[in-house]
Amino acid sequence: MRNLFLAATLFPATIALASCDATAAGDSAVPDPVAGTPVELDAGSPFTAQAYLDLKEGWAVAVEPGTGNLIITEKGGTAKYFQPATGTVREIFGMPDVAYGGQGGLGDVAFAPDYATSGIIYLSWAKADEGSARRAVAGRGTFSCNEEACAVSDLTQIWQQEPAIESFGHFSHKFAFAPDGQHLFISSGDRMQGDPAQDTSNNLGKVVRLNLDGSPAAGNPFADQGSPSDQIWSYGHRNLLGLQFDPDGQLWDLEHGPRGGDEINKIEPGANYGWPVRSNGINYDGSDIPDHSEDDGFTKPAIFWTPVIAPGDMIFYRGDMFPDWKGQALIAALGTTNIVRVDTDAATGTATEEARYAFPQRLRDIAEAADGSLWVVEDTPNGRLLRLTPAAAE
Ligand SMILES: [Ca+2]
Ligand SMILES: [Ca+2]
């Protein structure tokens, strides 16, 4: 194993197949995937599903620009590079040491906006601190492959939650890049602490907006309050497992409520979304949390779910394979083991659930391929990578 890692890091220039193959108009040239193993779905499902890889607690999937290949992270700290056109998979070396347990471990993966020329990818993970304290962190490094394996080299931490907390939950740590490629947004969960989400002197329970090197972006709403307040874009959040720009450039988040009150929010700078003062759910012990009301002074959810769907992540669909869904959100749901389709309206800050589609297992992540098909990651210790295309006509 070590030899593979050395080989992959010693000769990055000759093995950087990813960035070399990428072309500006290359997505239309991405070859079709090989056939997977058919997966049975409920009668009437709009999807045909095929399984490709076995995954152990798959957490995130990202599509490589230009090639259509995938990087998939697993919560325990491993990552895979999958080439759909050949069905081959390679281990990725150079992963960080992660604090695995509870909701913590290896997290999100994203290709840099300038990946075609830089080869840079971003990773997030839970990192051990003093005692049993942990924090979510983000880093970036250079991705390259040879015939046997792939590696992330020069992985450098660029951001962290402040402070570290003795909790195994609510790391969140999802990435979104601004449409112009100039800023990195990270969702930073409340670490199951509640009150810090209302306190702008820390970066827990927040959406942060950074430069691509992890430094605070200019123009953030609390820039005059010092660090880490100068990272904050919005606050009053709980556990944000979705963070995505819609095709019109509006940012939305998807977060877990407590018992009830999962929500999608239209994210605006300086806005306060109310957690833990307001929630359309209640505490796990049954005690009340006042619901949002018109006069509460907080930004209301665009849509909420009681009972919860326990979401894993979402995308905004842009492709042609499911043309009626263009511009709508597709949520991979853990709790209800389905894909939830939601129509968002940026003008009013509201959203409507359109449909739910059943799947056999908990769904952790969803991504759109260049051809408009969908890649879905199952969450369980015996999960799979699924490809979804339209169901055959009856
Ligand atoms: Ca409530
Ligand atoms: Ca994702």
C-alpha cells in the first residue's frame, strides 16, 4: 500500500490524468458508464437504478469536471476514485487522520472551481482536539492518479470550527462554491450545543464565507467584530447537511431540526434563522421550542418537515434526463430512505414538496452527472453507489 502511495505522489506531473483530459466543452464527450447491477425499486418509480460500488458508510460524492469520474468519501476516513466508463475503482491515499465516531469522520469532497488547471480538491473532516473535544476542519490539496492508485498531496488545513467541542455530532461541514468561483461557503453545525448558534463571536451554527485559501472573505456582515466573526455569512443554524446554489445563483441550506422542524432556508447575508430560540420542531425530551411566528424577528424556513425526513444532502437539478425537474431541489433522505423533490421560489423565499421516491436504504448524498443522470450514495455500512436514469416507458 505504501508503495502505491509513494508512486502516486512522486510522479504527479505524469499521472495527473484528470486535469490533462479536461476540456472546456468536454462534458458532452464524457463516455457512457458500463452497466451496473440492477436494483429493484417500487413499481411506478421514475427511476431505473443500477449499483456499482460497495461502500462502507459512504458520505459524499463529487463529479470530476471533464472526465465524469467520481471521488467518493467514506466516513471512516477512506476515499475512492471511480471511473464509470470502465467500472474501475482506485483507492485514494493521502487522506487526513479523522476523528471517527458518532456523526464524525471524513466528510465532504469538492473539486476547486479552477480544478482543470490547478488539480486542487477540497476535503472536510472531524479532527480530534484535547481530550474528547473535536472540531470540523477543511483542507485542500492536489489530486493525482496513476494506474493503480490516486493520492491527495500537500493537503493543507485552511479552516476550522472555533471552538472545539466535546461532542460527536452536528459537524455539518458541507462545501458550496459561489457561481463566480471566487468564494467558498462552508456549513458549520452547532455541535449539539444550541446557544452558540445565536452568538456571532464563534463560528458554530453558521454558514461561513471564505476566500478560496480559507481566509475570511471581504464584505462579510460581521467583518468588524474580529475573528472568527469575520467569517460569518448567516447564523442561527443547527445541523446543515445541504448547502447549494440554485441555477439562478441563490444559496439555500438544508438542515436537521430536532424532533420535527427539518428545513430548507434561503440563505442571505447577516440573516438569523432562529435556532435554538425558534424551531418548528420540539426537543428530543419532548419539551417545547416555540415555533417560528411572523413577528419573531427571525428568517423563516422556506419549507419545514414534521415529522422529519432526516436529510443527507441535496442538489439543484440542471440536466436534460429529467427535463420536468430542471431547477428543482432533489434531496437524498436518510430517515425516510427516499429522494424528496422540492420546488424552491427565491422571489418569495418559499418552497413546496413535489414528490417522494422510495429507495431500499438510507441515502446520504446525491450528485448530477454530465449526462443528467444521478449518482446516489447509500449511507449504511453495506451501502452502494447507485446510478439513476429514467424508468423505461411502460
Ligand atoms: Ca416548535
Ligand atoms: Ca454532496
